Amino acid sequence: MNRSSLLYLLIFFAIIISAIFIIDNGRQLEIGRSTQSTAIHLPDKTAPVIHQEKKGSGNVFDSFIKVMKTNMNTPICILIIQIIILIILSRMLGLVFGKLGQPIVIGEIIAGIMLGPSLLGNFFPSAYDLLFPLKSLGNLQIISQIGLILFMFIVGMEVDIKVMRKRINSAVFISYAGIIFPYFLGICLSYYLYQQFAPPNTSFLSFALFIGIALSITAFPVLARIIQEKGLSKTFVGKMAITCAATDDITAWLILAAIIAIIQAGNPLSAIFTVLLVVIYVVAMLLLVQPMFKRIASIYFTKENLSRTIIAIVFVHLFLSAFLTELLGIHVLFGAFIAGVVIPSNQRFKKLLTDKLEDVSVSLLLPLFFAFTGLRTQIGLLNTTDLWLTCGLVILFAIIGKFGGVSIAARFFGFSWKDSFSLGVLMNTRGLMELIALNIGYDLGILSPEIFTIMVLMALFTTFMTGPALALIERLSVRKKDAIAETPRHALQVLISFGMPQMGGNLLKLLHLFSGNNNELNKVTALHLTPNTEISKSDAIKYEKNSFTNIKAVAHHLHIKLKTIYKTSFDVTKEIVKIAKDEQSNLLMMGAAKSMFSKNMLGGKVKNILDQVSSNVGVFIDKDFVKAEHVGFFVTKLNFVNMFGLVQRFIEFSNCKITIVDEDNLQQNETDLFDQFILNTVDITRIEIVKKTSFDFASLENFDLIIVGLKYFEKAVDSAPMLIESSPSLLIFEFRDDAFSMLPDTKQL
């Protein structure tokens, strides 16, 4: 042991001994202090004697449990447990509903309802009281409000004023029709509901105005996500729905602010004064604050990150705006929304801000709001047939008002019936924005618990019906079928599905090797799916652009017309199969990663797609593929008709050298077929045919690409591992029809 270590140990032991000495002497001070206290405070002999429990007596474990129970009841412990449970349950149900093709927000709302008095409180009241005691709800409400402030700021940033200006005429007309008509029906409905459902001392005007806004609102964030998931972002209907929803959102929040001002003010003159102050506030935000942020955005346009000073300025801007609107009596959320709207349309700046805020607000704080809403939603209150009939009537009026108003207005502007109905269904989505408005009404004492519950169920139903209704409209609409019969018999309609951008370009290069350009290609569609439906709009735009950059460049170079489809989806397999069917593709080409080389290499998603899709499939295993000068074909008796047709295509459309490995001695067993193959091949000198018995698998290194059938590949995993592990890239075909056949009619074989 060196001197430094020895010195360290001596100092360490000296400190321990000194600490023990001080503690021991400190006990003498404790005894002296106790004696002094006893001398000063003599006991009252008339008072009853209370026998205190001596230290160290009793069960140690019981004492520990008692301390744990005490700690469990502290506000911070209760809040942390609530957050943990809410995040886990909302994530689980969100994923379940996402798999069912529904917006994740539905699962999150239902998670809140399940934890409220409707389910947990009804069947497990002791657990409900333990997890959500009445005294803890105030903390939960405040934190959920902070989450909503951040979320409404993000929603405001997603409103693209430039996009709205491009379609301002039709969008404003359709959007306002989708507000005025349901608002009128809401006022009519309130006449029927007022006597039974309005809380005491609530004026009919306040009640009617709030029922009207509850039926008029559209959930812009949920709508944007549905359009993204359905791949409608580039369609006319999708773009118009986004514009109308943004217009609807701004208008609805302005109306809501005016309604709150009227209710809070108490008299018309005071309400007018409040509205004027709100107008001044909005004008000041647009004319003074927005230019300041334009300067900040221009400075940070090229920077990769924002400084903490800028983030601090943004937070001050957000919370100051929320504070001012709350001070004016029109709710903090309106201020947060306007604070987001005035952020300039610099996508990079918005993206940086959204990345900072979105995960915390959406993943952590919003589930608390759903839980708080669930705690207020008491489905058990709807305990009679009349109440459920009233609930059905509210849902019916909500659908007729929004769907009917938007559809008729769209048709008036010359939209087709299909597009009009689709737009009406999309605008009928309410979701989170409806819940926010309902909670405001509940806090103001305008909505009773019964009508609040009915409105929450209406919001859930109208959001849930969006996906199935769109699918029904698609099935019932009269669509023009692609005239496949008029195209050449072997013309290809190809769907290229890929993940990594480089894979998309390589798949298109491969396709060009055996199909040329648009003479043989009737249609080529490139598909990229993001396996996550929760990404923001700005992220979706970025992913879409990055994903198709490579394949678009290859298509331009090869003079191939290309259609692109981008979607977000929880179930990638199901989506690929569906799109292949919708696009009427007779060839699906997709890539597989290197890491999948194993006995179950085609397991997982690739195997599931192969099992479900009805078209021909080509699976490409890319091993640094660059170009194909020498291609090897492994031909068996199971696929020789289509494989020989594929060889002929390679000879016709590419300059590569071909080697055919005759696996089943077909050259002797199928003499007529070989003669016809040689006769119909443009340049037979570029083809070498070898028997499997004489083929040297070590020569695989000389090939740039190996093409095999699926059945042979699955067998070769065990019998010919060199084929799987070799350096050339692999293209595995599963033939489902005669699209590649070299014969006029394969049924004659």
C-alpha cells in the first residue's frame, strides 16, 4: 500500500471516530435538555394520565408500514401515482385503438373515463378513493390546465394562415356553414334540454350559447392526424378539410371567447367592453408581437437548435398571453391558442419549438386532462331510458348539423357527392377540442353533470365514427376502375413499398431492369409508411420529403412516371396489403434488411404480407447493390414459366449477362418449353444455362444479383446456405399469376 492510500485511510478513520465522539456527547445534551424541560413544565395532576408508547416497543414492521401509509397520503405521492397510472393506461388503450384504426385520443379519453366514477368508482370505490381522493383533484386540475396551455399553443402554431389564404373563399363558406347550421340546431336543442339539464341560476341564453358551441366545434389536431393516417394530406379533400378545420378552430375559439365574456360580464355593456379589449389584444398580438417573432425566426432559420434565452422568451410570451386572456375573463386557453397563431410560418422555427414542447404536453400532461374529464364524466347518471334517448338525440343533432351543413355547402361549391360527404365526415370529428370546451362550460357552472356526460359521449361517438364512415363512403362511391383489359397482357401495375430512402431507389432500378420505362409499366406507385400515428404535421412533411427524394431522382433519370403515397399507420402489414389491393397492383416489390438473414428471414412483417397479398411479390435483400451486369436465375419446375418470362424481360430491357441454374433438369424434361423459350428470346447469346449438379456455388461471388423463387429460397436456407450468405443481392419472387409468363396462356400447360 502506498503512502497516499495509507494517509487516506487514516483521515477516513479519524473522521469516523470524531463523528462517534460528537454523537455520544450530543446524547448528554439531549438528556440535559429533557431534564430542564421537565423542571419547567410540571404535569397537571388533574389531567388524565396518557401512557406514551416507549421507543423501540411494538412491532418494527408495523411501524414501518405506518410510516409508508403516512408518506403515501402526501400530495406529491398521490400525484405521482396518478401520473404513472394515467400514462400507462392511456398508452395501452391508445395503442389498442390505434391498432383498430381509430385516433389514439379515443383510447386516452376512455382511459380517463375508466379511472373515473363511471367504472373504477362504481365497481372499486375503495381503490377509487385511494387513487383519486377529493383533496387531490385540485392539483390534478391545475397541472392538466398547464398541459392544455402548452397543447393549445402547439395547435395555434399548426394553423397555417398561408394555406388558409389560398382557399379562403370556399374554405370560409364551408367552415362557416359547418358552424352556423349546427349552432342553430344546438340552440333549438337547448330549448328542449334547458328545463331538465340546466343547473339552477343558469340563464337560458348562457345554456343555449354553450350547447350551440358544443355542437359546432371541430377537433383540428385529431382531424389533422386522421388525414395523415388515411394518406389524404395531398388530396383535394384532405387539403380542404385542413383549411376548413383551421378556419373553424379560429372562429370557434373567437365565438367561445365572446360567449365567456357575455356570461362573465353579467350585463351587455360590460360584455361589449370585454369584447373590445379582446379585439385590441388580438390586434396587438398580430401587429406588435408577431413581427418580433419573425425577426427571431429569421435569425434562427439556419440554426439547429434554440438557445435557452429564446425558449424563455417563448414561454414568457405564451404564459403572459394566457394570463391576459384569463384577466379579461375569456379563459387562459384562448390566450395560449392566439400565442401559437402569431408564431411566424417559419417551419424550421416552429419545428424546433414543437419538439421542445410536444412530448411533455401530449405524452405526460394531456392524459391528466383526460383523467380529470373522466372523473367528471358519470355515465351512471344516465340511468333511465329517457336519458339515453336524449343522449341519442344530441348525437343525432350533432351529426346532422356538422355533417349536413358541411356536405351541403361543399356540394354548393361544385364538389362531387363523394368529396362533399367525405369533407362532412372529417369536419364532424370533435375529439379533444370538444372536451376542452365542455370543461370550460362545466367550470363556469353552465353544464350540469348529466349534460356534461352526454356531451362527452357525443364527442367520443362522432370522433369514433370518422374512420368507418370514410371507409363506407369509399365503398359506396362510384369509382372509375383502371382499364386493365385495355393495357397489354403483361403490362405491370407495380407498388414499391420501402422503409429506408435508398431502398426505394434500388427497387425502382431493379424494376427498370425487367420492365423498361412507361411502355411496359402501366402504373408505378411508391409507398412509404411511418409506423407511428402520433407524429406532428411538420414531422410528417419532413419524413415524406426525405423518404421520396431518392426514388424520385431515380424515376426522373429513368423517365418513369411515379405516383407517391405517404401514410402513418400502426399496422404496416395491413396497410400495405390494403393499398396493393386499392391500387390494383399485379406486382408488389419491397425490401428486407440484412439483419433478417436467418432461417425465419421472411418471418414477421414480410411473411405476413406474403401470406395476405394476392399479387405477385418481389422481396429484395440488398447487399450493397449498385448495378446488375451479371444476374443468376435459379429455375425450378414450380416457377419455370414465369421465371423464363422474367429472363426474357431482362434480356429485352437490360444489357446484363444471364446465367440460368437448372435446378430440376428442365432442359431435358421440358424440351418443348425450352425450344419455345430459345425461339422467343431476343438475344440467346447472353444466356448461359447450367445444371445444378455442375454449378459451382463458390462462383456466386461473380454475380451482382441472384433471383430465386420463394419456395426454393425457403428450402435453400438449409440445403444451400451459401446462396443466402453470399455477397450478391437477392431478389425473391413469389408468382401468384401469369403476369411474367412467356406463353400466351399458361392455363394450356
